[in-house]
Amino acid sequence: MAKKNAPDLRFRKAKAKDKPYKIADRDGLYLFVTPHEAKSWRFDYRLASVRRTLTIGRFPEVGLTAARDAVSAARALVAQGISPSRAKQEKKAAAELDRKNTLKARAEDWYAAKAPTRSKSWRRNARRWLDGDIYPTIGDKPIRNVTAGDIEDLVKATAKKRQDGVLRPAAVGRRVQETAAVSEPRESGSRRR
């Protein structure tokens, strides 16, 4: 087992110095050590004659094997003329957009727009359906990933709970999905009107 951990031993033993420094591994991967003893995996690459740096992650949270795998993937992107740093940022932005653009978030927008002009009983029922039926089933799902099958599963789950009004929560879910499709936010966060 000592042999297995031997490759990253020199990285574990790295101590802070007066100035930041690098400990090279292979294929352009290195460990960057700051004067405050923060350690992070980095990869330098050139794209369109411009030197850039991809920060892979902090050590020891990201191990040597994972860092090497990330460098292999980054090198493949560079070979295709794609910036790994840009790809990482775009992936992070898409994940953030999906996190903010869940069915629950869009349903709350829908409810806020409809509720002021509706009766107290409508607001109470819609809130009950949203909180009790829709959110627990598909509320955390990104709206663009909600399918007809998800709505069908919602109907089935609701049917098991109660015998009357089975389709009402599903109808609310469909209306939220339809409203979201019409007013899908752009990447900048603004909505089409």
C-alpha cells in the first residue's frame, strides 16, 4: 500500500515558501503551492498562441489520479482547438442555470403571476397541489428536462394519494411547463416576452 501512495507523497509534503511555486507532475500538470500553503492542481496550455491556465481543483480534495484524468481530457480539448477553461466555465454556467431554472422556481413565478387575480380557494388549492404533489415529485428537476413521462408519473402518484381531483395537480404541472416553454430564460437571465 505504501507504493500506491508514493506518487503523491511529494505533493503531500509540499510546504509553503516565501513565494508561490510549482511542483511538476507530467503532461503539463503541476501542483501550485502558495505562501499560505494552499495547494491546487493546474494545467498550462497554449491556444491561438496565448498561454492560459486551467485550475483543476484543490489538493488533497482532488487527488493525483483525478487531476491526471482531468489533464487528459483538457489536452484532448486543446487538440480540438477548444479552451478547457472556457468549457469548464460554460459547464458551470449551464449547471447554475439548471439549478435556478427548476420546475419549482418556474412554478413559483407562475403562481406569483396568477395568484393576485384568483380567488382565495384557488390560491389555497394551487399552493396545496404545488407543495404537496408537484414539488416532491418533480420540483427539483430542471424545467427543460421535464417530460410528458414525468407528468404521467405525477398523475399516477397523485392518484394513489387521493381519489378526487387527480388531474388537477397534473394540469397545474402541465401549465407551468407550457408557461416555462414560452418564456424560457436566455443564458443572460432575461426572459422573452
